[in-house]
Amino acid sequence: MKKERLTRGNKREGASLPIAPSKLELPEQYAELFLEIKTKVSSSRLRVVMSANSALVMLYWEIGQSILRRQKQEGWGAKVIDRLSYDLRDAFPDMQGFSPRNLLFMRAFAENYPDSEKVKQLVSQLPWGHIILLMQRVKMPRQQDWYMSQSILHGWSRNILALQISNQSYERQGKAVNNFTATLPPADSDMATQVFKDPYLFDFLGTADPRREREVEQALVDHIQKFLLELGNGFAFVGRQVHLEVGDSDFYIDLLFYHLKLRCYVVVELKVVPFDPAFVGTLNLYLSAVDDLLRHPDDKPTIGLLLCRSKSQLVVEYALRDFNKPIGVADWETQITRALPKELASSLPSIEEIEAELQSELKTN
């Protein structure tokens, strides 16, 4: 006897109903699980249309919770996911996102974020693709929270989020050696500390090893958009080789920025050699001159950022100790090790493996 051909999914152009998994012995409570999830999907469809992302993420979390709870209670295996995927797509042929792989991500999502309030307040503000990326690439909860909050705050696309994770932005934030606690009020000191990182990654400059400050400076200006992204949110580019006339002498600042949140100028000096304490004296002069010649009465004290190829933290701390101008010192690199420890490798499918699928899975009707 010929098998009956499936035709329901062909009502929509280019769509077809998935082939049912081979018959298997389903747990007694499987029908109850399917009905539970089917009810959640039905009740959420209007909310998905009205508030696509938040409702979709919350729906995925609820589905993941249901699967997780049943598997823990009943000890169900992975084959149930395949059947559940088939039945959900059969019940909701006009909806996407119920592939076995995406259901596995929903389960992992619920397992990673058991607190529903956190999901509502923070995670649901991110697109589903961002959440999958974070589960794939970031394993520590505190780091996940940081990347989430930064993505929401700055409106990072998934590509920018991936770049920030790859560049280990969390590990580098707030690491510049500085004298901010001794030279700035507590609130300003705390903010300034978080603004500056160590090291700064200039991998967009390529593999070349520039020998002169002017070469680095020109390359950074040529890639100003990427440079600003690496500096972080709030930096506005003022100029390059900004002229300062002090007495009968002329001085030129490598790069001058204004930070919108700190409400102050930021003088950036570039060095292609290791840190030398003499650099601090010159930078201190520039800060004093900017405060006198450029700073508006409403601006806060100018901050200096000295970027070197390497440094001794102890030497930098001694060099900054008795200066009353706020200065940070950090390394700059053109490459950084991005490999994750093997024990942190995810057991879930990689982003690359599902990227094409997500293009259709994340569409809402």
C-alpha cells in the first residue's frame, strides 16, 4: 500500500510539513507535555505579533522550562525532542522556530536562566540570536550578564556582540593602571576606571608592526570607526596632532577625544616602545595645557591615556603616584589570544551551524 503523501504544508508556497520521525515508544505523559506546550503557543501567538521579540523569547523560555522539567522528572531522552518538533510544526504550520535544534536551544536557555524575573527584565530585551550567541560563547553567568547589559545599553548587533566576545572585552574592561582614586572624586574615579581597559586591541591594523608613533596614529585615524568601537561608548573624536602653544613652545597632542559621560577631554598618547616613566611627565604637561587652553568651565579635569607596547605595572604605579592629573596607562596590541579552554567548549551546536537556519527561524508572522 502506498503511503499517503503529506499535503497540508504545501498550502503555502515553498512550505512543506516535516516528515514524522519513525514510530517510537513515547512516555505516557508525552501527550500531556505536547498539550501543555501547544496551549502556551496558542495563548502567546497574539503577544508574539504585538511584541515580537520579548514575547518570542519568553515563549521560548517557557517551552524550554516545560521540556526541562519533564526530562528531569521522567528521564526522557532526546528522541522526544524530535517528535515534539514534528507535532508542534504540525499543529502550527504557519509558525517557525520549532526545529529540533531550536528546541534544544530553548531547553538550554531555560537551564541557563532559571529565574523568570531576570528573563523578563533583561534577557527578553535581546533578540533570540544574541541569546544563542551568549550561550555558545560565554560560560560564566557574570560575564553573560555584562555582555547582555552592554548589548542592551549600546544597541549592539549580533555581529558587534560576537566581536566584543571574541575580543574578550569583559576581561579587559577597567584594567588600565591609573591614579584615578587619588586625582578624581569617588564617583568620577569609579566611572573613569570602568571606561579604560587594558590591553587595547587594534587588530584592525593588520599584522604589520609599525615602528613610529605617527604610523600608528595615522592608521587609527584611517580606521576611526573601529578605533572608536574599541575605545568604547561615549568617546567623540576631536582631532589629531592638536596644536598647543605653551609659552614660546609648540606641542602637538597625538589624539584628542571628548568623553560624553565623563564630561571631559581625553588626551591619548601613543608609543611604539615599552613604558618609560618620562612619558608621564610629558603627558602631564599636555593635560595642564588642555585644562587651561581648551577646557570649558563646566568640563571636568582632562584625563590622559598613555598607550604603550608593554609595561611593568609596578613601575607605572610608582611613576603615577605623585602626579595630581588623572592618567591611565595601558598596552596596545594588534593580536589577542581568543582560544577558549577546552573545558569551556559548548556541547550545543555552533552558531555557524545554525546561522542559516536562524535566518528563517527568527521571522515572525
